[in-house]
Amino acid sequence: MNFTTAIAICFQKYVDFTGRAIRSEYWYWVLFNVLALIVANIIDLIIFGSSGVFSAIVSLGLLLPSLAVAVRRLHDTDRSGWWILLALVPLVGDVILIVMMCQRGTAGPNQFGPEPA
């Protein structure tokens, strides 16, 4: 899967918390988020000074698809989407989630659906 395909899929499945997402879909989405927020911060500095208004709007707009793709990625590793709550545990939770997101998905179908193409 390439960058543009992954971003298109994430926007098509904006609030779809069912199914599975392969590693490249998730990590391309993370890259897109980082790039979008860098651009938003630059626009904030140029237009609004240092208020962060535009960055906040972009962050809110990307929140739901980010949660959805993260849950689908956890589903690909045969874990419940509730594991995303590990992010609330300072430092350790984020490290554990990163490890989970880097793991290979379940080969073949699992309880969350067929293997993504």
C-alpha cells in the first residue's frame, strides 16, 4: 500500500472502528498526521501569530480517523480496540502501544474480519 492509498482509505473509513488495518496503512496515516500538523503550525505562525487556532482545528479534524485506524490496527493484531486506552498510562502505555502497532498482523482471518489486502 502506498501513501496516497492509505490516506484515502483512512478518510473513507473516517469513523469505521470495525475491520482491520495493515501496518503500512497505520504508519502512513501517522506520517500524514505529523506532516499536516507541521504545515498547520507553520500556517498558524504566519497568519495567526502563535495562537495555535489552525493547528487545533486540524488536530480535531484528524482525531476520529486517527482513533479509527488505530483501533483497526489493533484488530489486525487480534486485540480489542479497547487497548487504545493504554495511551492514558504515561510513557509506558505509549511504548507498549507502539510495540503493538509494529507487530505483524494475524495471518488469515481473525475475530475482527478477513486479512486486509
